[in-house]
Amino acid sequence: MTFALLLLLPALWAGAAEPMSGLSARLQKLGEGVYVVDAAEGSPARKGGLRCGDRIEAVDGAPTAGESLEQVVARIRGPQRAPVSLTVARAGRKKPLTLSFVRQALDVAPRFDARRKFKEIEDCADEGWAACQYHLGLMFNAGDGVGRDLDKALKWQRLAADQDLVEAQYALAAMRQALKDPAQAAAWARRAADSGHVPSMLLLADLSAGNKAAELEWLTRAAEKGDTVAACRLAPMHLKGEGTPPNFEAAFAWAKRAQGVPCGQDLLGTYYEKGQGIGQDKVEAYKWYALAAAGGHKSAQARRDELSAALSPEQLQDAQRRAAQFKTAALPAVEKAAPRLPSVEEPSYKRPESDSDLALVVGIESYKSLPKADYAERDAEAVRRHLLALGVPARNMIFLKGADATKSQLQAYLEEWLPRNAGPDSRVFFYYSGHGAPDASTGQAYLLPWDGDAKFLQSTAYPLAQVYSALDKLKARQVVAALDACFSGAGGRSVLPRGARPLVNKLETPASGRLTLFTAAGGDEITGSLDEARHGAFTYWLLRGFSEAKDGSGKVTAKSLFEFLKPKVEDEARRQNRSQTPGLVGPDEEFLP
């Protein structure tokens, strides 16, 4: 079960380096309202009287009607110690309440009381509020704050679904599907789908797998609402004549609708290569395979490389030009031809060793049971060399690569080795390159070690909040972390269990003010690579910045490094027809001597 959660921890205003603060409340958009899902113990949200189940009606007197979740959250956030008021509707009260809060920087790992949340959600559900009934059903289904009880989970979801809450109808359908009750699952999914709920349309397509005509109908409805996954599934059905007579032109048209994502680009490459639905054009086929490969599509990478051998040098150059033009077609201000990227493998500087400095560098490219994270180990190798050049002694650096980077090793070095060796004069560097993953039921982000399993995150993966907590506790002069991973579950260096759908979330960030953290992408974005440099885009520009990102005084600070790499990573992502926004949280103190 997936639903969007936002944790109102300090974040950065776009383009600014000053951390913003919030209330430490988890919110969710349900129907037309934005509801409080949880509030951290001791937080401004709790101190100001916010309760689970409250519906936010206004922020500082301005109504929230018609606003997205992101818009409401953006208005709640603000400078530390600045006041903010929320007007909320509360179950059992006839009139709205206006509550006053003071924003503040928060703990790295806020503590939530599951039993308190359950009691407040239960009280609200007993008053008949559909949003609370829906969340109570989720809690009984997951055993969150209460013993797991499937019958009660079904009961509360049914009450919310009967009030036409589409999220509850979809949850009820998914539960019925898991209980091997396809008729009831389809009935509830159809009610939500008829209200325009795309995930329910996709669920109905899955439930209709034995009926190709019905599967085609639901995928068509989802694709017509802009779902590119549905469009990618439709194209081969039209090509093969599944649920409809074979129609090459229709297959090509649906693939074209998904041309902005790797699956659609791979299909277009196939159709151009074979002349299916369109005239055969191997130069155009190479273009689409190259675009799909840049987005991480494995079979497209292989077809691109095979096809390059069949093209003349002039044709290959033309194909590469076409791919570059596609990626920048809507961005005339972005240069279409960039000079060859210089190598970052060997540092151009050498600093004296500092006996007190420490580093933990982790790179995982080939996992035990997960897809590859392209160039992750090459990234980590380059970072290791640069940290040695920055003066971190080899004896004070732990380098975990591939199968050495297990959960137990990662935890041991983060939570035991670093605390035992870091002193008050130490600078500590932590770098991670590999897969991240979101918990599809909570939105919590995890780093995936070599032996991690996306289906069992709590037992095999390392919570990002726990990483922040371990680094924040170090008794060091300076702690710097850089994460070249993403946590959306939508691709890039991010994974989800098979069958789960990508979770668009807001990436949690540390808030103590001690840890300087560089992140490769926003919580709802995927990371990308620079194939020419054979590095992740974020790591490549991070390493370039070590020598090039000097401020007016000639020093490289966290701020100058961030201001150097952020626009370059964003520009490269735009060329690849996607978004990637690096982040910075923490002190702007001197980064390189």
C-alpha cells in the first residue's frame, strides 16, 4: 500500500543555503483535504496542540482549499523560530480551531508514538471521518500501534470506502486481491477507477490479465490520463493483437506517448530498428536506444551497443546528434554541444595528511539480488582517491565495495568504528554510492547494502535516519556526508519490490545543524549518470568541485561546492529529459583546506 507522506523537517528553499524549519508533522492529501497523519513527540506540532486526524483548513489565515500537499507544506515551512498558525477542523468539534506554533530545527531522528497515533486516529474514526477510518484500516493491516487484525482492517476500510474515499476503495481492492478474492477486488477498484483513480485502473488491468480486452480497456483509460507505464504496456498489446486486432500504427502511437521514459524509448528503438508501425530507420533506432540506455534501461544499452557496430561513422554521429537534440529540444537556453568532459579519476591537488581525519567510503554496483547501480563502485573509487589527496590517511579510511558492503559491516563501521576513532579535532567524511529505497507503506528512506532486499527493508536495509543519527553523534570538529543514491523507487539508483509502485515522497534530512549533507536528488526524483565520464552525474560534479568550486577568498566551502555542482547536475538531467535536484543541508564552513 503506498501513500504520500511528507515529514516537515528543515529543508532548503530552492537556491538558498539557509536551512528552513517546520513542525515535524506527517501530512497526507486525501480527497480534497490535507490531513495530519502523525506528529513527533516533543515537536512544535505536539506542543501547539496538533492531533492526528486534524484537517488543515488554513495556514496563517489563508485557506488551503484547492492547494496540493506540496503547496501546503511549503507554506508551513519557514525560518527557524518564526511563528506560524494553522486553522484545523477536528473530529467531534463543530467549529475550526486556530493553533499557534513556533518553527524550529528538529532532531535528526524524530520519535513518533505509534500507540498515541492509534488512539487519536481511532477517536477520529469513531466520529465517522473517512480519512481517519482509512488510516485506522492501514494501522490494523500493518500492526502499527496495535495488534494486526485483518478483519478490523477490512471493516474500517469498508466504512471509509462507503463514503467514496477513493484511497480507501483502492486499499480495500488491494487487500481483497491479496486475499484471493478477485471479484470483490475488482468491484472496489472499479468504483475508485470510475472516479479517475489511476492506480485502481492499473490494478483492474492486472486483475483482467486473463481477459485481454478488459486489460486493454483499463490500460487505455490509465494511459489517456497520462500514465506512461500503462502506455508502455499498451504498445506491445497492439503490436501482438492482444485484446484487439494487430495494429502497428497504434503500437507506435502508444510508444510515442511514453517517449519521455525509458520503457517507451526502448519500444521506439525496437519499432524503428524492425520497421514495425513505421519505416525502418536504424539511425533513429539508435537514438531511442541511447535515450533509454541513459535512463538505465538494460536491454536498450545492449541494443544500442550492438547497433553502433552496424552504423557508419557518419550515421553514428547523426544518431548521437539526434539524441542530444531530443534531450534539449524544449530547452533552447541549454547548450546542445558540450566539450568532452575531463577525467576526475586522479586529483589535481595534494594536501598534507591529517592524523585525526577519518573516512568511510561505500560503493555498491553489483548487488546480491538487486539490479546494478551503474558506475557506483567507480564513483566510490574516485572519491577514495580524492579523500586521500585531501589528507585523510589510508590507515584512517574504510573502503567497502561490492560484497564487502553488507548491512552488518556498514552498521559496524558507522556505529562502532567511527565513534571509537573520531575525536574533537577530526574531520569525518562519509560517502555512499548505490541503491536507495523507500518503504512503500511509510515513506521512510533506506540505504541498501550489498545483501539488502527491497521486499524486507526493515531487516535487510539501513534506515537513512539511523545513518544521520550515527553521524550526528560523532564528537568531531566537522562531519560531511555525500549520498549518490535516490529514494523515490522510480528508477536510477533506487529500487522497489516487484509489484510495488513508485512512492513520491519528500526526502528526510538531518536537522541538528552539525552534519553537512550533500544529496544527489530530491525525494521524488531519480539519479542519472554521465556515460561519457562513466560516473554518476552528482559524483562527477562533486569531484570536479573539489578543485574548481572556490569562493571569493579562494577556498572551497560547502556552500561554494553546492552552488558549483547543483546547476550542472540539473542541466545534465534536463538534457536527459528528467529532473534531478541536488540538496545541501548543514553548515557552510570551510570544506577543503
